[in-house]
Amino acid sequence: MPLPMSPTDSVFLIGESREHPLHVGGLVLLQPPDGADAHDVRRMLDTSMTENKVTPLLRKRPRRSASSLGQWFWETDNQFDIGHHIRHDALARPGGMTELSALVSRLHGSLLDRNRPLWEMHLIEGLTDGRFAVYTKIHHSLADGIGAMRLLRRSLTIDADKRDMTAPWEPRHRILQPRNTTGLLDLPLSAVRTAIDFAGEATGLVPALTGSVLRALRNQGGPMSFAAPHSALNVPITGARQFVARSWALDRLRLVAKYADGTINDVVLAMSSGALRRYLVERGALPERPLVAMVPVSLRNERSRPEPLGEPSDTGGNEIGMLMCNLGTHHADPGDRLESVRRSMVEGKTALRGMSPTQVIALSALGAAPLALDMLFGRHGPVRPPFNIVISNVPGPAAPLYWNGARLDALYPLSVTLDGQALNITCTTTDNSIAFGLTGCRRAVPQLEPILDHLDDELAALESAVGI
């Protein structure tokens, strides 16, 4: 049955163009089990392909028609071709992380075919260290970062000896059906019901909006900001992408957070702040005012807690709000930057706790409105950006995980860049490590590798600043 698409999800289809692909991605490195090699991992995945079994979420493709009043909806692809979605690639020699990053950068810059379900998976051989790589991309209209994470998580186990795990694209033994079975002719009615539900929240929205505007005028944390300066990151972009990644021990960030009376996410933001400050200083392009980061927060399941938590639904989609965080890049001292971040995030979370999810989404949409209008109407970057960069921290597995004996060795996230937002930083935790994935426009933000070195230096500086 056709399923209506939420306005939030449809924006990612409306705003997409050749220069602005709007999919998220992930790069997984698998360590083959003892006595096996990368070819054995590929053979296991190839065997799963022959089953031609795909979870319902990954069979959905976007459509719109006159009967849906031009609104986007989802329908099941009854001619699904698994060979189109799962592809094989091999690295050029010498087969290191440099070659892997270059391949993934090229793959991440190409558009997904809208006539088919909006996802691809690339099985990559040729790493000289014996590991096997899998790069996946999925359109942001179909799943947000946490939703994509759950697709991976459901195919993994903590049992290294278990050998009957399904592939990430396959359904589980119990296929969960989408919650909404609205028919195509019911789509306009569904839109009306959504509007009525939203109207019920309007009474509380006015004071929430007033409070958010006042906080923004005072440069306090919340879903809106009027303080972001123009920077070298806020320029028009092209379709070519560049991707780099690196991991750090999560215990190092956890200890800094403990000594600073903050959170791991505060440390992620402070590391990013210091790395961006160093990168811009080297180019003589550091703004006098501090950079502002948009920090997505999940609204799934634990509705009262605006944190990056929770399991996404099997229907996919996006259930996120956002906070604006003062990165304190005008401070030369790393401790001062961390304190600016910590204070801004505390203020923002306090503000969101008094709102319903609908109100959070509405105010988050207003906070990002200049960028959304720019994306939808094809302008070339806002005069004053609503924020300078998106920095996300997507929670991953907390224990070692395996797929049919192959250990999940690393998981690197890839995200979206837009006109006016030429760089994105997304982090993912796996076991006891945290991976930073940097996705940037190849022309607007060249040479991303130095930012990884700056992140390393900044973590060491934060450790020193808090007395570790």
C-alpha cells in the first residue's frame, strides 16, 4: 500500500540537485574471522544476495501524482533488482585508507536513482591489511543517521561464533510491518489530520517561540541563533565530495568529560571547535565572532530527553530536532572553548525539555529556515548563515559486534553538505572508540586531512586543560 511521506522527509527530495546530493552514508571495516580472509567475507555476502530477500523499508521508492495533490509518497518497488543496489568494487594499489577514502569520496558524490529504492551498498575488496570494507548510502528522505545505524545494528551480534546472521539488507525472522497503511486516496486526509494535530500544539508554540527568540538575541543555547558569522565554510558548493575519517579511544573523551563536568558530546564539539579554529587560522580566515554549530538531537522513544538516543522505527524517516551551539572559536584557550560549548548545550537542553516533540521540530525548522529556503529555491548560500556547520554524534554499539564471525572493526559516518554548509562533521561510537567522519565539498574545503590532525592535537590540549 502507498504510504504518505512526511513534509520533513519530502524536503530532502525537493531540495536535491546534481550539485547537492542528499544522502547519508557509512563505511564499515570488517575483520575476517580466524582462518578466513576478505574473499570469504565477500562470498558470505554474495550468498545472501542470491536469496533476493530485502527488508520492506529498502523496497520503498518515492512517487508523487495528481491524486496525491503533488505530495510525495512511498510505494513498494515490485520489480526490485538487488543487483542494482549491491555492487562490487576493488581498491587501487596499495590499498590503504587513502585509496579507500578516495573511492568512497567518489561514490558519495553521485546521485541515487529515484526510479528505484533510494539506497546502494558497495562491497569493497583490496585492503592490504586483510580487512573487508562495505560502503552504504541511503537517501535522507528514507532514513536519518540513527535509522541507518539501526539497519546495520539489526544484522550484528555480540556472539563471535554465531553464523546465521542476516545481511544488513535482509529482513529479520519476524518482518515488522510499517505502522501506517494509509492508501493513496487517503493522503490528502492524512495531511489534514497532521495539520489538526499541529494546531493542537499551537497554544504552546507561541511562548516557546518567544522564549527561543529571546535566547537567540542573548546568544544563549536553543533551537535558534542570530549570531553565526559568515565564514569560509559558508559558501556555494559543487557536487564533488571529499571524505576523511579517523578514530580515537572513547575513554579519552569520557575522562575529559568527567573532569570538565560535561558530556562526551561536549568534548566532541570542543574538539571540533579547536580543529576548525586551527584550520581557519592557518588560512587567515577565522571570524572574530565564534562559529555556531547546529547539533541534531533525536526525538525518538525517549521523548522527554533531547539527546542522541533511541531506536528508530522500521518505517524510517526523520525524527530530529536541533540545538544551536556556540563553539567558542574566538577563545584561544581550549578550556575556555570547552566551557563555552558546555554552557551553550546545557542552556539548549534546558530549553527543549519544556517543549513537546512537535514544538521542537517546528522551532528547529524555523531555526534552519534560511538554509531550507536557500536549498529549495536554488540560491547560492545565505548572506548570513543560520549556523556555520552541522556536527552530529550518532550513538553506535557499546560492545564488540560481529557479522557471521567477522568483527566490526570500524564504522565511519558520511553525511550531507549544502550550499552555505560546505563541511559536515559526524561521529559514531563503536565498542570503545569514536570515529569522526568529515564530509566536505572538494572545491570549497580542500585538504581535509589536516583537520584530522587538528582534532588529534585538540584532544591532547583538552586533556591538558582539565588536568589529565
